[in-house]
Amino acid sequence: MILYQSKTIVIREFLSSERPLFGSLFEDKEVTRFLPQLHANEYHQLFETALKDYHLGPFGRWGIFDAKNGLFIGTCLYRPFIEVPDQTEIGYSLIKSYWGMGIGTELARALLIYGFANTNTNEIVALTDLKNIGSQKVLQKLGFKQLNTIDRRGVELSYFLIERSEKLK
């Protein structure tokens, strides 16, 4: 199933044969610099969970592909926010060669539209590493408000929130 498609990107469900693509994203130290450090078998489990989640909806983890050439460029997610049960969370990771091209903004906007259209949540959040200024700028550009920091598994993260009533930028 395709979640979103434009002239630039396609956000869609992973195929079971694409596990190596998914895993390859996390082999680049620069891509994972701002992510929790996981072992290869944990990435394998994330992928298997993603495949199962497609049947449960509306939450999930999807692949991001270049609409022009079909190349894999990253992954994104929409899920319940563990720390605050009434909120949902978006997140994404892109391969380095696609940084700075506006793709983060486009896909975060697509995830917001999807989340508000497919759930009753009134608040969508995103977390970033305190030093991940690029992702923080993407969220602010879309109208997210930066709240206090939040601790997740012993790591202090920047905490951003947007409400359903706010017009997406």
C-alpha cells in the first residue's frame, strides 16, 4: 500500500524482500548519529514488526523511495507516543545523499496529514536529539512548537508538538 506519493517521493509499505534495504540505512554512522544505538538483530525485529503492523493499522513504519528512480532513501514511522498516551509520534531517517533537499519537510507533512486523517489524536509529537538542528528546523517550519526536553531511555531529547487545530505550514 502507498501511504503518500509525489513527484519527489513515495512512502509505502515495505515488501518482505526489502529487509536488507531497511538494514542498510542503519549501517551509516552519520545516519545513526542521532538515533538510539541498536544491534543488527534489533533492526531485524523492527522490520518484522513493521510487516505485521500493516495488517493492524493505522500505525506503522514505512519505506521512503525516490519517485524518479525507485531507489530506497529512508524510513518513517507513525506510532503511539509511549510517554504520553493521548499523543502520537512521527519520525524519519534518510540516507545522507538525500539530506538538505526538502524531503524531510515533505514527508513529515505527509505523516501529519496521514495521522490526523486516520486517528482521533489531537496532538502529534516528534523527538530529536538535542544536537539535530536540521530536524528541529524541519519541525519548526511545519508549525511544531518546541516544548521542554523529554527523557527516553536515559537520553534527553528535544520534544516538539503540533495540535490538530493548527494549520499545517
